[in-house]
Amino acid sequence: MKRAVFLASSAMTLVLGTGGFAQDVPPTYSLYGTPGLLEMPVATTAEEGTLAGTLSYRDGLFQTVLNYQLTDRLSGTMRYSIVDLYNDLETSVIENELERGFDLKYQLVEEGTYAPAIAVGLRDFLTPGRFQSEYIVATKSFGDSLTVTGGIGWGEMGTEGGFDNPISSRADRPVFDEADPDGQLGSDYWFTGDAAFFGGLEYQINDRWGVLAEYSSIAYDPAPNAPAVSADSPYSFGVTYRPRDAVQLSFAALNGQELAISGSFFLNANNRPSLSGFEAAPVPINARSASARQATTWDRNATPEAALRSALTATLAIEGLTLTGMEMTDRTARVRFINTRYRSNAQAMGRAARMMTQVMPGAIEVFVLEAEAQGIGLSAVTVNRSDLEALENRPSATATLFANTAFAAAGDDVGLTSARDADAALFLWGVSPYLTFDPSGGDGDLSVDAGLRLDASYQFSPQLILSGAVLQSALRFNAEDPDPDSTPDLQNVRSDRGFYGDDGVPVLESLALAHFGRPGGDIYSRVSVGYLERMFGGISTELLWKPVDSRFGLGAEMNYVAQRDSDMGFGFDEYEYETATGHLSAYYDFGNGYHTQVDLGRYLAGDWGATLRFDREYDNGVRVGAYVSQTDTAHEDFGDGSYNKGIVIAIPQDFLTGQPNRDTYGTTLRTRTGDGGARLNVDGRLYGVVRDAHQADLSDTWGRFWR
Amino acid sequence: MTRLGLVVAAWALMSCGDARNDGIGGQVTGLLLGSDAEAPARQSLNVTEEDLLGNPGTYMRVNIRDRNRWETMVRAGSNGARTTWIDGENITVTEENGIVVATRGLPRDMMGAEATGTWNAIRAGGGTVQRQVDFLDDQDQILARVLQCRIVSEGSDPVTRLQRTYPASRFKEECSGEGLSLSNIYWLNPSGRMIRSLQAVSPDAGYLQIDVF
């Protein structure tokens, strides 16, 4: 009881304000999946780094939306809608059409004491843009609970109570010609035609419940190829409920007659649910005595190298690190290891260094840590043992150690004594379920495939691995077989993928022999031969130049491949299509989490062009990227979508679970995948293999070295 | 043997070492001599009251306030004036003269801190001091906070535990810095050794109540 009294009587305060740990509740999200009222946008933005997924339904319109707040002011949105559309002649309704769309919103003015926040936005801004709208909106809050929004909209948002465009030079809005290629920037349409006012109120009753009232400027007028959604009245009312901070549910009475529901789910890449992680504490540094520190050599008879190797193998194994090689001199120990546990190689190096302080003779002052992947040393990170001893648990230890650490190319394999386990299993296999969701069928169909996959690999040497996968589909939903070839001038390198592996029998997804190497100091190589991916087999070769301390990398890939039979067996007879494809690639890490990649070369269908990719990568591993490919193929030959583009999202498992793990949950959201701008899907591209042990990536997570 | 078992066993070995606490050396020596790498069975950290009272300097009892649970900790290693203690769940606390300077394994660890100024102020009966405390944020970056701290003596306040009462004097340290304010309480016995404390780790990890035996 004494203890309870002690606890109760100790009044403590521990308060953190903004900066570092603050977590804001996101704004209300509309049925269109962006910060808004019910169907209308607001000028408010979410906190930077917020990813919001929304599912919403009203009669005739189901939406799946991903909204991402890239910077404090700029947000982007990708949307899949299943919508009923009027036909070309407006004589009937085509049900359940799949439409993709993108939005952008930029906040021009932040809310001030008296001034409202002002934002400008484009909704569904690529052609054909069934919901295409542009708007300028202002939002002002009054107290903590009430916000008022008013705006002016064009396009779909200019159809209810519209008036002549105040931009007189853009008085008429063109009608989209269905024969024109879609997926184009619809800049000819933006801010044209009638404009209309919209607005609304939001009142937050408490932390959980809020109410909304909206005057909408979307009339949903019947028109050719327009959404067949009925709206009798511009007035809509709704209730929002947040059972948790990361979830919003909305219930609405729309346009006087329709009911709608939506659910939004939030994740902020800056706010890790697992905080700084739940992994076990590391072994403390074993500090040497002063005399041990003075030693200039060590007694190899008393402590033979072989025994040290064996001890380090055992202690590193505790940390999920596999020692593969070691070299010792009088004062230096160079160790090469595979990190199987920690997302951050910096953390793996910290753990390895701590274990080395436990094992290594006192004379060993310099630790050289070489991370290995695919059998190749990726970098050499040199730390001084006396720094580890002096800096452990000290303020600013992270920055000081980083400044004292040398980053260089991994040393030669010659010199390393192998520590590889001769009894380690060379053949590995596993069975797991799979689920693929392909919303980008050639004619807009959704395709879902689920089943079991058997993965197996055999390691001939650390650099030479045979691996493959066999899939058995158990549940396959193809709305229908792909349409007849709409782009006869281009080989169906991707548009036939719906035919692949749809016979219900086991299929060979891949079976390839891959060799990785490091022919020069900063040069890495890969050769892959076999059934490289679902649709192509052949040979793929790659060279990458990427200095450890550089933010820049250059790669060259050359492939010669043939199109596989659609039964995904061993044959190449069905298409009789062979091609040379390859790219020159440049990679650059701008810092502050911005990365880019440019690929120039020849694509699978023989078209020449470029792919530009841009990624926002958070230091905790969350990644949101976008890419676009443009080639010399004429738009009408490209297939739907005009050019290949998509969004890539990756969330590391440890972000969610707090348990150390190198796996990532990821997905690529494509718009339609045409035959133009298609690249080979080969495993093990080098940049992804080497970069996370190089200086820029190590510095991103260096805070974990000491954890 | 599970990984957890191995880690605890390794630390248990370390904790059995001499004053320099290079106890894992025992394990390493075994490996060097060619014995099997298998570590000994997990050592239970269920320690009796007799053990706690009869082995001064061997154990710490820690209540992680956010978990509302008491854990017994044993020595895992030392580096200069700093000692790292570990519990059965692989959480470590590092202290210098009883003042917490680091934790590992909590949801928001204190990655490193200074303690000399606070200790000198306590020894002087009070004073003001500037301390830096480092945390690991959600982006794997170090979030450093410079705290302005005032240490005052709050007079005699005996400590009672395990049915025994010990004379002690109480000190309170109040700190504030950018976005962070906290207060720690320390109890020192007449010989100047800290025998109990209530110390803040971080906003997400909360407070530790520490009893040193």
C-alpha cells in the first residue's frame, strides 16, 4: 500500500508541444476522398504526409480514392470510380463503368486571424474526365467548431446555378471528343464554360461527431457520357463520426433524395504508429580497460581467428545478422554480414558493432562493417571502437559518430576468410497465399486473382541463385476476356495479360538463374536468364555505377526476350515475338526525402521513349511515388491511357508493427496499362539492391545506429 | 532456444561478471574454447526479497509507469560511471549516479543525456543546470531537447520499501525546454547514494520509478 500512496502522491507533468511528436486529427474528407464537405472541396489541407484512403457510395457512383498531402500546400489524389454513365446519345445508361482520375489541389493562402484559407484545385483533370472540375475555394474557421466554406467552380462544378464565366476569354467549354485519346492533360477545358458558386458549413459537435450542410454546384445534368447520378436539389446534409482518430465515417442525405455513406482511413507518414519501435534493447558496449586500449596487437595463439569468427557468428546471429566473412589485422577487424532483420542497415551496423565490442580483442580499434546482399559487399562503413566507447548514451552521439565514420566501397573479397555456414540450406522453398487486384484491364475491367504460390530457390553460390515460383489460382474474377486488339500496330506485350494463366491449372510465374557481381569498385552487375516474368523470358543484363558516397547513380540494362505462351508453361511459340529492350537509367537522391529516376531506351513493344519517376521517401521507409512513361508510339496505337503512368506506395512492416523486419507492404496503382511504354518486370534490379547500404540511405536512418 | 532466451542468457552472463562487467566474455571464452555455442537456459529475473536486500548494488526495481508493472533489473554492463540494467523483457535503463541517461526498448527511448550537472547540483544542495536529452523520433532522426533545470532540496523524506524504512533526503528537479517540461524526484540516503527516484523518460514512454537496492 505504501507504494500506491507513493505513486499517487507524485504529481508529475510531462507535456510536449508541437514539434516532433504532435499528431493532428485530419480534416473531414468528402465523398470524393479529399478534404471537403460532402461533394465539394474546402481550402483546408491535411497535415503534410497524410495518406487518406476513402471508399464512398451513392446510387450510381462508387469511389475508391487515395489522397496524399505531399507538402504543406500541395496534395494529389488518385481515384477509381465505378459509375453509371449515359451513353453517347444520352438514350440509355451504361452501368458500372470503371473510370480513373487524378486531382491536384494547392493552398494559395493559409488561414489567418481574419483571412480565410484559399486554395485552387483541379478534379479529374485528365481527359476524358467524367467529373472534370476546377475550383477556387475559401474556408474560414470560427472558434474550434465551426468552419464556413465558399467557392466558385467550373466544369462539373459549374453546372448548378451556373453563370457566364468571369474569365471572358474562356466562355465556352469544349465537348470532349470520345475519339480523342484519353489520359491527356485537359488544359483546354480547365476554367472554361459556365462558373457557379458553392459553399457550406461544418460544425464539429465534439471530438467524434460533426454535422455538415452543403450547397453543391454539381447538377449531375444528363449529358452524353456524363455520370448518370440524380440530383433534385443542390442542398445536402451529412453527419461525420470518428470512432478513432484514424477513421472517419460519413452518412449523408444528398441532393434532397439520395443517401450516401463513406469511410476514410488515415495514416500519416510522419507519425509512426509504432513510435520509435518495440524491438529488444541492444547489448551495451563493452568498454575496454585503459591497458587493453593501449595494446597494438593480440595473441593469436590464445585467441585464434577461427574462434573469434565462430564467436562473432553466434553473437551476430542473436541480432539476425549472418556473418559471411571476416578479415583481421593487429588493429582492424573487417566483417561482412547479411542483415536479415532490420529495415535500417544503420541499425544493423550498430548492433553488429556492439557485438564486436563483446568479442574482439582489446587491440582491435577499427571496425569495418560491410553489409552484403545477393552475395556482394555493398559498402564499407568504418567506425572507431574508442568512439563507440566514448559516445554510448551521450547526447549528440548520433551526429558525432556519423561525422567520425568513413563510408567507402566494400573491400575486396580476397582477404576475407569465409564464415559461411557449410551446412546452411541451399534449397529454400515456401508456400503462401497471393492476391492480385488489377484495375487496369484494357477495356476498364477489374480483374482479381487469388490462390497459392510456391516459391523456391537454390543457391549455387552466394552470387548465383536459381529461383522460381509456381502459382495455382483458386479464385479468379475476370469481368470478361480482353477486348479484341485495339492497337494492331503494337505487339500485345501487356494488353493480353488477361489471357495469361487463366486456365485454372498451375502456372510457372518465373524460373530464372541470376548472377550478381561487383566487377569494379563502384560498379555492380546482374545477369538473369530464364523465364523472367509472367509474359517474357530470355536474358536480362545490367550494369550499375553507384559510388557509396554519391547521391547519383547510372545504370544500363540490356535485355533480349521472347514473349511466353499464355498458358505460362515453358513455350514461346504462341506469339513468335522476340525483341531487344533496354534502358539507360539515372538515379538521383535530392535529399530531404525526394528521389528521382529517369529511364531512356527501348520498351518491350519496340517503342523508344522515357520514363520519369519521382518519389517522396520518408526516413522511416514510407514511400509514395509517381511515374509516367512517354514513347514515340502514336497515342492511337498506345492503347487506352495514352501513356503509362501510376502511383507507387510502400509501407514498411515495422512502421505498423514496431517489430524489426525488412519486409514492406507495397502496391502499384496504375491507370490503364497499354502496350506502349512497357518495361520488363525483372527481379533484382541493382539500384534497389545496393542503395540502402550506401551513405545517403544510411544517413537517413543513422539515428537507429544507437538503438 | 528462442532469440529472446539467447539475448537474456547473454545478458545474464554479462551480469555475472566482475566490476568491469565483461561477463559475455564468459560466453565468448566458451566459444573460443570450442564448446557448443548454445547459450545456457534463460535466467529468471524473479528475485526474492531476501536477494534484493541481501545483495546491495546487484538489483534495481523499476516501475514503468505507463505499463503499471514492476520489473527487476540486473546489471548488463558498464561504461565509465554509467551502468546499464536490463529486465526480463529486454528493456534496458542506463544510469549515472542513479540519474537515467538512456533507455532502450521503450516506445520512445531516451537515446542519450547528460547527468553530471544535475548530480553536482544535488550534491551542492540545489542549483540550476542546462541538460541535453536526445530522443528518437518517428522519422528515425534524433530529436534533441535542451532543458533548463532547477534542482531544489525538499528536506527529509524517509523511503519505505519491503517493510523497511530508510532515512533519505528528497530533491526535486524541474526542467523545461522546447515543447517539453518534466520534473524528476530523487531520494538520497545519508551517504549520498540514490536509493529511489521518479524520472521522466519521454512523452510516449512516461515515467520510471526506480528503487536501487
